[in-house]
Amino acid sequence: MKRDELNDLAAFVVVADEMSFTRAAAKLEMSPSALSHAMKTLEDRLGLRLLVRTTRHVSTTEAGIRLGEKIARDMVAVQVGSEIRTVVVGSPAYFADHPTPTTPQDLARHCCINYRFTTSGGLYPWAFQEEGRTFQVRVDGSLVFNDGDLILAAVLAGHGIAYLFEDQVVEHVAQGRLIQVLQVWCSTLPGYYLYHPNRRQTPTALTTLIDVLRVP
């Protein structure tokens, strides 16, 4: 099996588990449009409709369920990362000149610092949750980076609001260098998984890697 085909199958598993292109794309670090295109390519390659898409929800067809069961038999998924919490932050200097957003829709009136994927070229979606429903908010700003450290530097310098992972900013928030907003709206993403073939004899090198990466 070619690498692209294996990647598409692994991505399908994430979409089927998350039932959302937004959450799956965030977990896979790609744009929802690129993920949707990959799933369409997989469906065309197999000649099967695997997913039912609506504006708010994604579900698997009967063929998709069968494919998921086959992948579960043939592949082993090992969690190698804990859950990831997203946060929205800005500096005290920025909020001294701008009102604090109280809902995600308020972000339309703010300078937001975006992240652009280096592979697909798309912008990382700012996804939020309300009563178990995930939704995206389109944000604008003059600064766009493809490096998280640059985004962090820009938000610390007071150039706007950023959407980052909690572990990137926890110390800055604790020290008062950044202010976290929209806490009740921010979502938690599942950790990363390592997929490998389900074999009776797993290579020693792979076993060692799994032992090092596995979440306790």
C-alpha cells in the first residue's frame, strides 16, 4: 500500500471517530477542506461512499462502518499524546485598547493572528464548542504565520489575539503576560495516535518506539 493511501485510511479513522471534519482536521493538523478532499479521493479510489456529510455533522455509511471494522482488525492504534486543550489569549496591553470578547462572534471585531498550514496552505480553523456542538468562527487579522513560536511572540508583543494550545501559553498566563478569554467556549482535542499494522510479531524497533511514546 502506498504511503498516501495509508495516510488517507488513517485520516478516515479519525473522521469516523470524531464525526466532525473540524475536530478531525485539527487533530491531523490540516485544513477541513484538505481533509474533505482527501476523503473524497479515498471514496473515489475505493468506489464506495464512506461518509454522509451535512453542514454540522459527519457520519459513516454502511460501507464506511465495514471499512472501519476492517481497519480496526488490520491496524493497531496506540495513543501517544494526552488530550489537547485549545485556548484564546491576548496580552494585557492589547486588552487595554480593545474590549474583551465574551463570545466567539466578538472575535470579528478583533485583530486575530492566524496560523497557515505549510502543507495545504489553508488557515487553521478557530473551532469552539457549545452544548456539545462544534462550530468554526472565521477571524481576520493582518498577521499570518506558519510557526507557532512566531504566533506566540506576536501575541506577547500585543499585536492581537491568538488561538493556541494550552501547553504553549500556560506559564505566560500564570505569570500575567497573557490573558485567557472565551474559556467556556474552547474545545478539547483528543491526543495523537500512532497506527501500525496488526502483526503477530511486532518489530523490536517499533515496540521500543511505542513504549517510549505511549501515554501512561
